[in-house]
Amino acid sequence: MEVITKINEVQERVLSTKDSRKSIGFVPTMGALHDGHISLMRSARNENDELIVSIYLNPTQFDNNDDFDNYPCQLNKDIEIAGKENVDVVFAPCTEEMYPDGFCTYVTQDKLLDTLCGRVRPGHFDGVTTIVAKLFNIIKPDRAYFGQKDYQQSAVIKRLVADLNMNIDIKVCPTVREEDGLALSSRNIRLNPEERQSALCIYGSLLKARAMFDSNIRDTKNIIKEMTSVIKKTKHTKIDYISIVNERTLEELSLIDGKALAAVAVWIGNTRLIDNIILE
Ligand code: AMP
């Protein structure tokens, strides 16, 4: 496995891969790798000749300095994990490499952002679309892999490649969970044992939504009220949002008619966690 930190070096490697007509699978990450990231790597490994993983903590997608400063960072351990997953190239640039002096071009979207995380984290998705567009231009993957846990992110990325005519197949892989249901997240490390216990209410609220949906309740106000009560009765929690939206347009629904996405963002102590499930 090669670990590359310079853009021109990874571009050279990509050129030679393309010359030999090999396909490239790409998994962009911010590091602190866990089994969720590993599941994306395994899908990409299976479906492509060459697997490139990027590890880059992108400052422009953080709307909260504390979150950025406290984001876990473990590059050596991440490189070891990638090695075990038969990754061909880890691309781990520094910020001077990705945003050199004079950088001033951003990719922004004007749809899909007035709900869910887009509404409560202003600027976040501009950072995501900008860094992902840059990484796609550098790596030129055939397929790129994202997790369902960040559902809105994958919707935004699908729109990005369609709108900018990038010929990249966006694959969305299922959310990997702990045995007790908590979605894996790099931020889970920050939870103390009591908060870790409280965090279970997130998936609990989604299961409540599914149970109500399964018993033919379609009125989202009703469902959200019950989800809210699951979270509110749990210690150390503060709700950021609970929404039920159209799974494609991400528009808020008052009545579920077809496929919907139930999504929540909750502060557990000082850590903000998100999760979602599809109701169908
Ligand atoms: P991050 O490093 O948090 O930016 O995540 C990198 C990629 O891993 C994103 O596409 C995430 O959606 C995905 N991911 C994060 N957590 C999980 C999880 N629990 N299951 C599946 N994919 C995940």
C-alpha cells in the first residue's frame, strides 16, 4: 500500500492506473476509521481493480470550532487499518495542499439544503461539495462509496456529480451499527459511559418511527411526537432536529405516501450525533 500526501503524486498514480485500463474505487473519509468506513472499503475492494481511500479532516465543512478541534485524529492507526483491508493507496494530504494560499473557489448547491443538517449547519455542505469535487477531480474514480448514515450527504453528492457531469457512480452502503443499535461514528469516542448509554435513544427513536409506520400510522406529526418523547425522556440529550422527509427530494412530509426518510440529530452531552432509517 502506498501512502501519498501530495496531489501531483496521487495524480501520477491515477494516470498510470487509467493507462492500464483498471477501474478505481474511491472512499473519502475524515479518518478515525471504524467498521462503517471498513464496510465501504470492502464494497469498493470487491467492485474495482484499484482502491483509493482519502483521509483528510476537511476544515471547511465544520460549522463549529470545538467539533473540529476535538475531532479524533489517528493517522498511523488508520494507515494500519487500510493496509489490512488491501487498500492500494491512502491519500492523506495536509490543508496547505488542499487549500493553498489564494484558494477562493467553492462549489455550492441551492437545493436539498433547507432541511435536515443543511438547515441547522450553515455552510457545512458547501465544505462537503467543495472538498468532494476537488477529490473527485484529483482521483477521477469510476465509483465512489458513501454511507447511508450521512443520507443527506449522499443525496448532495449524487446531485453534484449529475450537475457537474462527473462520470462517477455513487454507491450508498448501509449504516453499520454496534450490536445495541448505535450507528458507528468517529465521534462516538467522545461519549463517556453514561452518554454512550443515552445515545441508544437515537436508534430507539427511529425504531419507534418504524413500529408506528408498520402499524399503518402515516401522520408524521404523530410519529415525530413519539420519537421526541423517546429522546426527551433520556438524560444528557438535546434534540437538534427530528424530521420525516421524502427520501428523494428531502422535503418535509406531513403525510407519508410511499418511501420516506426518518432522520434525527441529537446532542448527547457535547457531541452531536445523527442517524436515519428508511420507512417503506
Ligand atoms: P466520515 O469519515 O465521517 O466523513 O465518513 C466517511 C464515510 O463513511 C461517509 O460516506 C460516511 O457516510 C461513512 N460512514 C460513517 N459512519 C458510517 C456507518 N456507521 N456506516 C456506514 N458508513 C458510515
